[in-house]
Amino acid sequence: MNKTSTRTIVATGLGAALFMVLFMFVKVPSPVPETNLEIAYGVSTFFAVVFGPVCGFLVAFIGHALNDFISYGSPWWSWIIASGTSALIAGLASKKVAPRIEEGEFGGNQLITFAIYTVIGQAVSWILIAPVLDIVLYSEPVNLVFTQGIIAFAMDTICAVVVGGLLLKAYAATRTGKGTLSKNN
């Protein structure tokens, strides 16, 4: 096993645990039932961009599933799959954004790229995947699930872009830029 894959595996475990804890305890309820503003989505997008889309998917998928098992006794698979998918799609920005972050840069272009992928991931997950799977898997009412999906999209997109962007900016600040070190003789 190489160094990168070990690092990614460790990041996935830590990210899933952090996602679960934030998902359980750090949320702001909305007027729509079972729909909250979730800071955890900023964490999953951060891990997705830094460690890749598969890591991001697993962070959100495992973290959400563990939360459901612990909090409710059973998983709500439609939203667990949507959580993972939102991070997976946001993580597709990794190839364009992560190399610059590793060089200590996270500026306007990287933020815009990150935000575009994140918005697309959130839209696909909460406006399409979660409502459709709620209807197919759980026979939920159409009006309710699409209302929940739209509200979740709006709230989770804000959290994912703002919190994820701040985490990426902070992480980039810890990286050493190309050509910033020189050998002293």
C-alpha cells in the first residue's frame, strides 16, 4: 500500500467520524420537517477536494449512515446516498483545485471551480436523487420530498461552499508554495 492511499484511508475514517459528530450535534432546523442546515456538508466537500471524490463520498456516506443508525436505529438510504453523491461530485473538482491547494494557493479561480462543482453536486443530490429515491424506496409523498429536497439543496449548498471553502483556504495556508523555500548555505 502506498503512502497516498494510506493517507486517504486515514482521512476517510477521520472525516466520516467528524461528519457523523457534526451531523448529529451541529445543525439548525428548517421549517420543513426532517430538513436541517448541516455544517457537516462543508466537511465532506473539504475531504472530497483534498483527498479525492471517493474519499468524499465515503466520508458523507459512512458518516450519514452511522448517524442514522445511532440516532434513529435504521438508515434512511435515499438521503445517505444523496449525501455521498453530493461529496463525490464536489470531489470531481479535486484534479483542478487540489494541486494548487497543495502549493498553498486557494484563490478566486479555485474557489469558483470548487463552488461550481459543489452546487452541481448538491443540486443532483437533493433535487433529484433524494426525492426520487424517497418516492421509490419509501413511498413518500411527492410534494413533501421535493420541498425537502429544494430546502436541503439551498441550505446544504450554502454550508458546503462557505464551510468547505473556509476549510480549503485554511488548509492551503498550511501548505508550502512552490519556490518559497530556499536552501541556506
